[in-house]
Amino acid sequence: MRLKRFAGNPIIEPLPGSEWEGLVTCNPGAWYEPEQDIVYLLYRAAGNDPAHRIHFGLAISRDGLRFERFSSAPVLSPSEDNWDAGCVEDARIVKMSGWYFITYASRPFPPGQYWKPENAGPWKPANPAPEFPWILRENATSTGLALTKDFCSWIRVGRMTNPTVDDRDVILFPEKIGGRFAMLHRPMNWVGPEYGTEHPAMWISFSDDLLYWPESTLLAKAELAWENRKIGGNTPPIRTEAGWLTLYHAVGVDHHYRIGAMLLDLDDPTRVVARSRDWLLQPEQWYELEGYYRGCVFPCGKVVIGDTLYVYYGGADKYVGVATCSLSALLDYLLDRS
């Protein structure tokens, strides 16, 4: 089973001369509004500033393949001086009660142009407060939650994850399960015998209020050769007759990012019903190999139109591509019904 790339990829690429999206456009969250017959992409964007401050741009499409930018300005940017002052990136979108709920990765300081050799290694703030070393110990990732009804006016609800844990790939389920909200996440430093995994893995957690997630359960960890360094969730789960369908990424020994899929039980999503034994998409095209992370396909959004699954992904941390497949064929593959 393989995803089929759109021949017109990349569908979004950096805009020359732009201060905020002249260098990077990648890792889009996605949502399809059937009444409007519009697909929205909320993509990660950055200009050529040395700090590498990261924003969200918005693009829209009538056919899910050809997109137009919504605005000449970002629709959401980092805050001025808060925990998300460095970047807003890697949006995952669900909709509940008329609101779009967007989880996004953030840092208190911009990450710098991390692909340059002189910037190698974990970036730290230049002047941490020496009397409070734990506050600015490192520029770790946390995950924020924002709400909007139109992708123009925003409410920053707050930080969802523990600020002492480097935690991203946070993805909400689109409805409550057993009366509680549910999310997937990937805490980088939950590794070792006490956590039951040698490498960063996918966890699942439940909450009554979306901001306090008291307990997490290990959901899935690296098992196969193409995923033997780490795995993490990618796209919000969608309800299907076979279970919650979600895509995940895995990093192999070659450091390439590949995409897999799994099904979670509808009533108990801590239980993996099925999981792809092989990747569905791997870096092969120039826009997946020639960028700031060479060898990366990284989706943050997928939509279903008819029986077609549209997967929107970042290529090489620089471009946006789309790949498709039959939803029913993918479910048959996962359940080995073909």
C-alpha cells in the first residue's frame, strides 16, 4: 500500500522576497468544510531572519489539490514575550461545537536556523536568568492550544503540556471519548526502562478541560527497521467503521522520516487495532530531499472527500506536498482484508 503523490507537487513553496514565508512553507494542518467545499491549510512559514521566527500562513482550495494563499500576512504569529514567543508551528486541526481547535508546537525563543552547521546542537537562550536556572534551562518545545472560528481571530487558550518536558506532536481527537477529551503526544525525554521504551514514542492521555492531562499511557513504540529511532503521531484521528484512523511518522537508522498508519479502538483508543507493517510514503522526490531536513515527509493534516484520503505533508522542512489514496483500500490494507 502506497500513497500517490500529486503530479503538481509542491502545492505550496516559499514566496521569494517575503519577510515571513520567503524561506520555509511546510507541515500543514488541514480541514475540509463540506458545506463550503473548501479545504483549509494552516502551514508553517518562516522568512530568512537569523532567529528563524516561525508563523502560520493560510491557504484555501476548492479541489484539495490547487491552493491559493489567503493573505499576504501571517494569520497567527508568535506572541511578544510568552511561552510561545519563539515559534508557532505544526498545526493539527479538529472542530468541535463550531470552533476549530488547533494544537501547535511552540518555544519561548526562536529555534535559530538549525540546519546550518554553526547552529548544530540544542539551541539555548543567550542570557538565561542565572538565579532561576530551571526557568530558561533550554529552549524546549511545548504545545499550545488556540481556538478560532475563521482562522483570522484567535484565542490562545494556553499551554497543554508540562513545560519541563520536550513534548510535541500533540493531537486532539475530534470528539470526547467516555466523556473526556483525548490526545496523542510524543514526549521526547520519556525514554528508558521506567517508561517502557528505548526511543521517543506515542502516548495517549485524557482530560476534563483540555489543559490538565494528569496521566498518560504508552500507546505505540518503534518496532520495525524503518521506525527504529523514534515515532510520533501526525494527523488528527478520524472516525471510521474500523476504528480511529491516524497517521504517524517514524525515523529510521538513515534519519529519514517515513509515514505509517494505525487504527485505534473507537471506545478504547489506548488499544491499537491495526498498524501498517510497511511505510506508506518515504522521501523520494526533490522537494522531499532538497531542503533544510533532507529526507523528510511530515504530514500534520488529512481530509476525506468521498472515498479519497488527502494527506498534506511537509517536504524536507521547506515545501508542502499532497498525496492520496482510497480510504476504503487503506482500511482493507490495515485490516488485511484485501
